[in-house]
Amino acid sequence: MDILNERLRQLDTLLTAKKKTAALLLPGSRETAVQAADGCKKIRIPDKKMRPLHPSIIKTFGLVSRQAAIVQAMQARNTAATDWGAAVTDPALLPTPLTGNLSEDGQTDISTVYIAVTDGKRAAVQQLSCPGDLSDGQLREAMMTRAVQQSADLLTGLLQKEKEALTLFDHVSRFRRYAVSPTEALLRSILPWRGDKPGDIITKTVLIAAVVAVILSAGMTASEQISVNHTVDNIRQAVEVYTELPTEEENSSLPDGYQSKFASLYTINPDVTGWLTVPGTNIDLPIMQADDNDYYLSHDLYGKSDPYGLPYIDYRVPIEPDGQWAANTIVYGSSIQDGCIFDALTGYRDEEFYKEHPFLTLDTVYNQSEWVIFAAFDTAADDIEELSGLIQAAPDDVQRYMEQATARSYFTNPVDISTDDVFLTLLTCSGSAADTRLCVAARRLREGESEQDFDFSCSASNPQRVKSIYNS
């Protein structure tokens, strides 16, 4: 035993110098290995229960075989998470005809074990035989001690790259799947693993990245859909409230001059400023107004967080009970690709859509009004402030707005406009570029004017459209 202890200390020193670790697996009792390795920092004795040998290994090669030893050495290495694994099989009695000392059946019993050492890619195997039946405890202990010492010698030779030891090396890839659990085998096939070739690591990493990207994309899509559903539900609830007859109590709480049809919405949120409808589309929405242009970008009718918010009038636009309008009333709204809020406005890039939907209504809490659309054009996000400057504008500024809008419009039309008109600009995300906004411009119907006064059959795509954005 002293010789074995010294031998393992030497191996431990060599492993330390090589910056490697090793695991040693013995059959049955582990006392021999545990005692001998006591104090060694780089030699580990697997303390987890080993998986039984795969039935196909036992059936094809037997419990005591070089193949079984290789698989057990790989199991020891994997379980202990070491650089090297070593294993000794159970002993087997191999009757071998010999001369002299014959047993009654004419044979002498030879007990044999196989010793395997592996780095996960290759394995070296040796056979150790001892005359006699290892049912004798002392004989068995002596053979196990010798087996541990021989495994240490073999590993030492491999670490020092001795020619005699290296000639025992053989590739073990065909046994790798037998040394791990089905779960680990699956993980090894997917995740980068110690011992993988560089090309395999790259391939696995790329595949993992692709899978993660798909999962994240799916998660983001699902999250976005939940947000869209939330917005749609809130708008649906607003429509239900708007179309219900208000109670006497709700009517009595209205400020002076309010239209009674807004009474129920006013009870929920006094920021409700109007109702916008584009006939033939799903734009049939409450219009809000806050003290800034940020709040309703991300809040719903009930003041709760909503990533798509609600359409709202620029906070600088005066909404008065006397029927007076600003030179240009600007309404902002999100564009959700599912057709929600202002997404339908993107249809105005097509002249046929325009012909079918040239009118809209915007009722404020004080007044009703009808409008005719005369242009749809793109503007830079940075230029929105200039449009806002037209809320109260001099005739020259209004003239420039009219010229810019019609020159950049996606379509031509028979609608005449003048600086005496009041305008409405619906503004939403363009969908074509992150820093671009789509504007749909309309003027209020003049006194005595009706929808029947317009013939849109002559409207067409604008062949001379200035394709740069507004104010460029």
C-alpha cells in the first residue's frame, strides 16, 4: 500500500505540473482508491453513482472487456469533470489450460481485469491477470492495489508521452454515446462541449444563437400581440361607451357647451376632446388632449400604460366652444400594422384608396365638423415642429404649407384650397423609415358645401410628386 500511495503522489505532482486532473473508478469497494488518493489534489474519486453499462456493450463485449473499461473510464471523467478518466473493470475468472497445478476439470483459474485511461477522445487499455479466485478478500485487495498502480503508471506514461504508452491509444468516438446519460448526450449534441473540435464549437454556437434569436423574436412577437390586443380592447370599450346614451347624472356633470354624446366619456376621462371617423375604415376613435404631446403616446383612455396610446390633438391647439378652429389642427396617432389606430392612413399612398375615402369627420366636445382630404405626404420627424407652428399661422405660412403638401402628395385631386380655409393634419408613423412620418391633410368643408359637390373620378397618382420629404 505504501508503494501505491507513493505512486499516486508522484502522479498527483505530475498532474499539477501539467495543469490536469484525473478521475479513478474502481469496481465494488472503493477503499483502495480512496485511501491511496488521500491528500492528492488532482486525483478525484467519483462520488456519484455510475450509470449501469449500456446493455449493448454487455451483450456484445461482456462486463469484463476492454470496451467496458473504456466506457467506464469515460463515465468517470464525465462524472468528476476531469481532464482524464481511469477505470478498472470487475475481475472475471478466465479458465485457461495450463500445465501443472490443474484443477479437477483440468484447468487453472485466472482472474482478469481491464484497465482503461482516456482523455475523452482516445483511450489506452491494458489487461491485468492474476492466478486464482478473487473471492479471497486479501487476493482481491492485492489485485485492486496492483490495478490502481498500473492505471497510474499508464496515465503517467501518457502524460509524459512515452512511446510505449502512446502506442496503446485508440480513438473512442464510437463509445462516447454509451458513457453519458440520454440527457447529457442530447446536450453534448447541442452545446459546445469540452473536447469538441473548433469547427463543431463554431457550428453549435451559431445554431444556439439562431435558436435564441428565434425564441426572442417569438417572445417579442407574442408580447407585441398582447399589447395590440390591449389597445384594441380599450378602443372597443371606448366605442361602446360613446354609443351608449348618457345618464342624466352624466349629462348634469358636463361643462357648459359640451355635446351630450361625450358625457359618458367625460365621466371616464375629461381629456377626451373629440371623436374622429374616416368612413369605410376602422378609424372610429376617441381623440385626447393633454398638457403635452407625450402622455397619450403611452396611455389609454383610463390613464393606464399602453405602448400604442391613443390619438391626440396637439396640446397647443385651442378647442373652443365658439366654433372657431386653429389654422391647422394636428392630430397624432400610432400606426399598428394589425390595422389599429391610424394604420389605415397608410392607404392614402394609393390613389384608389383615396377615391374611396376622401372625407372624414372630427367632432370636438363642442362642435361637429366635416372635412375633405386633399393631400397625403411624408415629412421628417424633425420637421413636425414646423407643422405645429402652423396651428396659428400667418397667410404666407399657410400658403407655403398648401404648396408643400400638394407638391409632395401621393395623389392629385379636384379639391381647391385657399389661405382662408382651416386645415386638419393627421400624422402617424410612416412605416417606410424610422425618422419619417406620414401626414394626411384635409380642409374643413366650407359653409354650404357638401360631399356631393366633389367628383373624385379624376384623381390619380401624382406623376410630378416631389419625393423628398416636407421642408427638404
